[in-house]
Amino acid sequence: MKKAKELSTFAQVEAFIKEHGLSFLYVSRPDCSVCHAILPKLRSLLDHFPQMELGQVNALEVEEIAGGLSIFTAPTLLLFVDGKEYLREDRFVRFADLEEKLARLYELYTS
């Protein structure tokens, strides 16, 4: 399973997005049962996309994430391509749809 890099400040989040061409952010809360259920599935899914980097943010620790990226629920999944947001999923994620969207974007980016 793909390892997630823990991001504990908003500056780290911004740097993560800028450093990687394909950066995937997983924003969660420790008191969120849906968050705990989704993370292993997401890590497994992202194994299929080796150039995507995964960053994990605790929304309770990094409160600026709400205003900085307009995140109002957990979990929120964000894909940035060359620093621009291309995909956003939140709360209840349909993994079949997410995989299809990621595959299309990944193919365009890597070809």
C-alpha cells in the first residue's frame, strides 16, 4: 500500500502540492469513522499510480486547511496536477468512479 506523508502545517501542504506534479491530499479527522474506513482503500488504489504522491492532513491539527482549500467536511480527497486542483471527492467516495477518473488523468499526465 502506498505510504502517506503526514503534513502537519499548511505550509507543508502548500510545499507538498508544489513539489509533486501529481499530489493527492487526504484530509481527515481522527474522530471520523468514514475517514478510517476510506484510507486503506485509497492507499491500495493509489498503488496503481506510482507517480502520484499521497499526503495526509489532520484537519483538527491544520485548521487553516478549511479556509485555504475550502474544505468543510471530512474526509476530503484532492488531486492536484502541477499545483492546480483537478479532482475533489468528499465524505462518501465511490471508489469505482474515483479509479476511473484517476486513470484518465494519470494517462493524460504520463503520456
